[in-house]
Amino acid sequence: LVDAKGAPIYEWGAFVPVEGQRPRATLALSYPLGGWSLAFYASPQLSGTGLSRGLWFNVGTALGVVVIATIGLAIYFYREYTRDIRLAAQRVSFVNQVSHELKTPLTNIRMYAELLQRGLDDSDEKSRTHLGVIVSESQRLSRLIGNVLTFSRRERHTLKLRTEPASVDAIIGAVLDHYRPALDAKEIETVFKSGAPDQVLVDTDVVEQIVGNLISNVEKYGANGKLLIVETSQDGDEVMIQVADAGPGIPESERERVFEPFYRVSDRLSDGVAGTGIGLAIARELAVLHGGALILVSSERGAAFLVTLHCPRVPKGGGA
Ligand code: ADP
């Protein structure tokens, strides 16, 4: 800070100007310090034409290092990112292939066990029980494999509907027949209130998978309620399927989360019960694919799931 005659009033900073050195910049102060000004002095190395070569060199080197480091980091992260994507894709395709390979032998095991079951006479109670276990366990595995395959198709965006004329009640009746041994084993009484008998355009596999997952959950988590109610109805081109049980139900705070992939409610019920946490996520995805939805509806007891599907009616005497 210098006065009107150029004499310093106050100085700060480490640099002390030499005798007769001119300031690099001045800033005149306004009223009431009109004659005074702020003068900026710097080392002669910084004065004249600008920064010295040495300083330019240092600044240039530092900038170069920063640029190279940034490019290096960008390349590193890009490679890590693409490697992760590649690994994830490989994993999905591996799981997909293994699941495909498992499907055929499992179908054969199930088919032969069912054939044996039919050939048994009623007196052979023990063999009947053993075969029942083989059938229901292979069914459980088939459902799991079906879910994994659907999940990997979903990841690869290749999930597609294959509709054909069928009756939703007939499809559900067959699913219930399949699950009967497993439900009987846990003494779960099944009530089927059928109300969707008409022929509609529907993807049988999709309905089987959605309803299969819901019934399997009743058997896994709601068995102590000893009751399964499946109810269907038809309204125009919409088909409704409700699957309800009298088990412990799903806590309010978990009602949306159970539809997230891999999410499992951690409590005494799901601890120790085999599961992957993708059943409900897939069931919802399939319902949406079929032009509908899957929601958890409120009920007095247990859990109640409502599936809606868009299934255009097949004109009487017509085909697909
Ligand atoms: P998973 O059965 O493989 O765990 P799901 O996606 O089918 O996966 O179900 C997610 C979670 O929702 C289950 O872990 C369970 O805690 C809960 N759940 C599903 N259905 C029922 C039900 N009927 N009663 C009680 N809890 C259920």
C-alpha cells in the first residue's frame, strides 16, 4: 500500500522489492484514500516478458504429468469396465448353458419317475412315497432351472411371448396337479375357485411359471397356514389369478422389496429355506410381458398375490 508519493505505507508477502523496482501492477484506491494505491511487486524472474523459461518448463512438465495420468486412469477404468461387462456376460452365458444341459436329464428323471408311479399298485405305499419325493424334488429343480433360464433371457433382453389358444383354468389345474404331492406332504389344503374357463390367447409356459413360483412359495413359506386358495376370473380380455395362503404373510415394509431380484426376507421362515430370491421378480417380469402385472394385495391372513394378464379371447370356433 503506497501513498501519493510512492512511499510504502504497509507491505505484506515474503518478497521485498529492490530499490527502484517498478510495480508489475497498480490499483488506485478511491475516496477517501484517493492518492493511495495498491502496488504489486514480484521477483524479477517473473517480471519483464513474463514467466522465466525454467518456470514454464516446470509448469509444462506438471501439466504433462497430469494429462498422462488422466489418460492412463481413463484407459484403466475403461478396461476394468469392459472386463466386468465381459465377465458378467460370460457368467450369464455359462449359467444359461449349464441350465440348458440340466434340463433334459431332469425331464427324463421326472418322466420315468412319474411312469413308475403310475405303474405301482396301491399296496406298495413305501415305493409310492419314495417316488413321490423324487418327482417333487425334480419338479423343484425344474422350476429353479426354468427361473434361471428366464432370468438369463431377461438379462439378454430375449424374453418373448409365445401365445396359443388355451384355457387359463386348464393350465392352472395342471400346475396344481403337479404340485399336489408337495402340497399334500405339507398337509396344505388346496381350494381352486376356477372362473377363467374360456379359450384365450395365452403363453402357457408363462402362466405355469408365474403360478408355479407363487404356489411353490406357499409351500415354502406359508405352509403353517395349511391353506392355499387359487382363484381365477375373466373380464373381457383380462384374466385375473389370485394365489393366497394363510401363512405368516409378508411384513408391510417388505411388500415391494420382495419383487426385487435376489431379495429374500430374512427371518426364521426364509432362513434355511432353499431359494434364490428371483422367483417373484421373474413372475412380475413375465406378468408385465404378458400385458399385465403382479401385485401383493392386502388380505386378512397370510400373503395374497394378484396376477393380471392380457389374454385376448379366441372367437368361438376360431384359432390363433
Ligand atoms: P425365493 O423364494 O427364492 O427366496 P422369491 O422371489 O420367490 O424368492 O421370494 C422372495 C421372498 O419373499 C422370499 O424369500 C420370502 O421371504 C418372501 N415370500 C414370498 N412368498 C411368500 C409367502 N407366500 N409367504 C411369506 N413370505 C413369502
